[in-house]
Amino acid sequence: MNAVTETQLSYETLCAFLYAEASALDDRRFDEWIQFYHPDCPFWMPAWDDYDTLTEDPANEMSLIYYPNRGGIEDRVFRIKTDRSSATSLPEPRTGHNITNVEILSREGTRTHLRFNWMTHNYRYGVTDTYWGTSFYTVDVASGAPLITSKKVILKNDRIHHVIDVYHI
């Protein structure tokens, strides 16, 4: 990630940032992937409730993934890298992330609020699974480099037959 001198990133730079994050996951460069996140960044994937609406409070309702800050992401990566994750036992899964429909929702000083659609193909044990959804990010350049300061992932096909992990989304 390069240093940024502007207070707002161009659309092309924001897209390149999103693609670089996805590439780090696909290439299993997890230590590099963590660096895309601000230390205080919440990472949240709410669950769908019985009425087909998303949960709204990660502290009191079910979530598929919830880390209140980057420490949770770092712990997840530690478990992946040390085979302490049931989702990543050998053989390691192979993923391919595709990002589309990137929209700038708003800008506030050095922060940009984004929405985009994504699809991930996951190959393991001779089977290819597909996940898709919509993500909402806040990207801030106040530190001189773009960092994700908030991440909310909506998994649209949440009826899955195995454990889902951060690299699936």
C-alpha cells in the first residue's frame, strides 16, 4: 500500500485498493491482508433471522462473523496459519474473489464510504462452492495510506454446508 497525499481517493484508486485486498486473500498472504485494516476496525457479517431480515446488533444478536477490532482478525489469521482452524485443515482451500458494482456512497473528510458486490469461488476436496454478497466499507486515508476502518459483509447465500471463514468472503 502506497502513501497517499490527497484527503480523498479517486474511484480508480479505491477499486485498486479493494482488488489488492482480495488478491492478498486469494494468494493466502494473510499477514499482508491484515495490514489493510485499521487497529480499531470492526469486521461484521450479520446473520439472517427467521424473518429473512439481517440482525442489527452484533453484541446482542447472532452474527456469522464479528470482530470488534483488528485483534479478532489477527487471531483468526493466527489460527489459519497454525492449523488451529477447522475451516482450513489440509488441503488448504483455493479462492478467487470477484468484485463488481463499486459505489462511493459518501465522503467525509479523509473517509470514503463504499458499497460493492462480490462473489468468491472456493475449491477444496474436488468441490467448488460459490459465495456472494454485498460489502460496506469505510476507507480512511488520515494515516497517509488507505485503511479499512469499518467492514460489514452481507452474505446473500447463507445456507452453507460447512464452516465459512474470512477468506470465503
